[in-house]
Amino acid sequence: MTLAITALGTVLTFDGITVGEIQSVSGARTRRIIDILSCDSSDSAVEKIAGALNEGEATFHCIYDGSAAGVYNQLNTAFQAATPTPMATCLITYPDTSNHSCKGIISSLGLPSFSEADGEVSIDVTIAFSGKATYTDKA
């Protein structure tokens, strides 16, 4: 039996703004890798050690809501204001209630777009994460 869960119902909350109707999420966390080589290395091989953690960024592809109180308007306000200081709280909640929580800032907010004349209008919002994220297992 698989332990897979469906992505349906994944929600992003950014600075109190609930972003639903997410169609896809992409991004990666990275760790800086430090190359170590000294003149007394007997085998002339570079060794590696772990450096700083970078929570990276994630891009959320969402259905566009252009109403006055809609998500795009709220995200655009946060984007133009460069997000409150300190950084805004970002919470990604998955359908099984597990979640990622961190601080972040909107680094990119795409214009409403579409790929087909009869397709839905969508947006991409990219959030750069700051500091260390916390992952909480499902309840």
C-alpha cells in the first residue's frame, strides 16, 4: 500500500493571506558545500564539508483571482511594500495536515497569464525563504 497523498487541498498562507487554488509548487532547499584542500593533502583530493543551510525559494502556480479583495491584489500589495519587517510568516499546509513554516518575502509576482485562449488565467508567486524552516508531521 502506498503512503502517497493527493496534492488537492494544499494551501499557502503568506502574512495572513490565504492562497488556495494552487495548481503546482516547485522549489528546492540547498546546503552550501565547502571544498577543503590543503597543501598537506596526501592524495591531492578535495574533501567536502557541510556549510550553511539555504531554505531557498518556492514558486506557487495558482488560479488568478482579480477581485478587489482577491488574492492577487493582496499579494501585489505585499510585493510592492517589500513585505513587512521582520519577514512575513509563510505556512505551507498539505492535505494530511503536515506543514512547512518559515519566514519569507515575495521575490517574484507574475502577471496574470494563460497558455490557451479557453484556459484559466493563472499567476506565479515566488517566495524566498529566510532563516531555518520548521517541518511538522501530520497530526
